[in-house]
Amino acid sequence: MMKALLAEYAQFHDPHLAPEGEVMLSVLSTSFSRCGYEVVTPEKGDFLDEIRRLAPECDVGLVIAPDHLLFSCNSVIEQLTHNIGCGSMNAAVCADKVQCSRILTRNGIPVPKSDPAGKKVVKPARGCGSVGVRLTDDTPGKGEFAQEYIDGEHLSVSLVGSRVVGDACSFYTGKPPLLLAVNRQNISVGEDGAFQYTGGETPVSHPKQDEIVETARKTVQVLGCQGYVGIDMVVGDQCYVVDVNPRITTSIVGIAACMQEEIADILVQASKGGGPDEVHLKGQVRFDCHGKVERL
């Protein structure tokens, strides 16, 4: 039996994000098991050491961790087994939110303006999800940056990028990113200005659907991402990219409940330049960060 290493960071190392991490791990573990894999996961202890211990015995490996940790973790995966997540260098670029925004801007992809006057969105330069993101008039602190506040709908686009780096001679096919779904994000802003993500709905259709999907696909291609990628957007007068997550996101909980294909099979095939040209979603669901899924 083939083995899949699913290395989820938060359940042992980040209590705030642990519920989301455990839900994502559960969805993936179930899919890999259905596809005939024995699933291997890290135990308590140093996360990188656990990856080094387990990866050599596995056929494929996938890391689910905050963006700033992906470079080091995925580098180890790439050395010891077949990485079905984003390439380490590309993940590092996405983790540097300021540099990522500059790259997207240079390539004609709309992003909120930097360092605006007045009320603004301040976020960690190396953040994860909505943690530490706030609406404020204050000047960004150390390790933070500010962007223009865009009034619009909070959406995300979940895609799977085909193999673009590493083993390129063996696996590169030029296959474009595969759209899984466009998702609505439930994001609230507290009295203190703090943003909080509580889940969402998927799949959703939008009057600007084509523009949303095309912007997301271009983002993935410009940054060279492979594997599952979540593109967070605010859709107003334009489709603004506000964050790029080169990893599994919570939206997979809702998508997997609707998708007829197996996410495990899609990830493995995409890592070798293959996979379907489209997926089939049945119905629509609402999901939260604790694994609750409700059919709409």
C-alpha cells in the first residue's frame, strides 16, 4: 500500500488555528484513505524533525502550515519524497506578502494600494489567514504593512496548479491551473477593528465570475504555484487579490462535500502534470472553521 505523509502544523503547535488545521487534515486523510493510501501524520515534537523522520518512507508528502513555515517544510519534503504541495521557493515568495503584492502589481493584477492615508487594513507581513489583520487609522507596527481598505465582497478561489517546478523534465506539461470552486468568505470586523474569518459558502456564482477566475488563474501562474492554492479577493470595482495561500485552505471542507472527484487524486495527478480539466460540484454548502457543513 502506498503511503501519504500529511503534515499538519497547527494541531500540536498553534492552539488558535488548531480547529481549522484538524478539519483540513480530516478531509484530506479521508480522501487519501479512499484512494488507497495509508495516511501518516506527525506526532508531538519538533515539526521539521517529524517530517524528516516520516517522509522517506512515504510515496507523497503534503504540508499544511502557516505560510511563513512552508519554505523550510516543503524544502525537506522535496528532498525526501514527492511533494504534492507548492514548490518551496514559490511558497516563500507568497509568504512575503509585501513582495508578493509587488510582483502581482508588476504583472497587471489588481491589489489594494500600499500605505494609504486614513483608515487602512494593517496586516502582518508574514501572516496566516485573518490573524493579526485589522482595520485602523494607526501606523503599521514592526513586521506589519498597510493596504487600502476595499469595500466589496469577500471571496476566495480554490485552484490546483499543475507541476511547474522540481522534476520539471519528468512532469511539466503546461497544464493550466484547475478551478475547484469560487467560495464566499464570512469575514466580520469587530469593534476593535480585528478581522475574523468564520467559514463560508461554496460553490458560489458571481456576476464577475469570469474575471474572478481569470484573475485567480493568472495569479497562480505569475507566482508559479503548484498544488492547492487559495486566492483571497475583495470584489468591488475590480477583483482585488488580497492574499495568496500556497497551501490547503479551510474552503476544502465545503468543496470536498460537494465535489464528486477525490481531492487526493487531483493533488497527486496535478503534481505529475496531469489530472482532470474540470471538476463536478453537486449542490451548495455552508461551512465553518470547526468542520460543520450544512447543505443549502
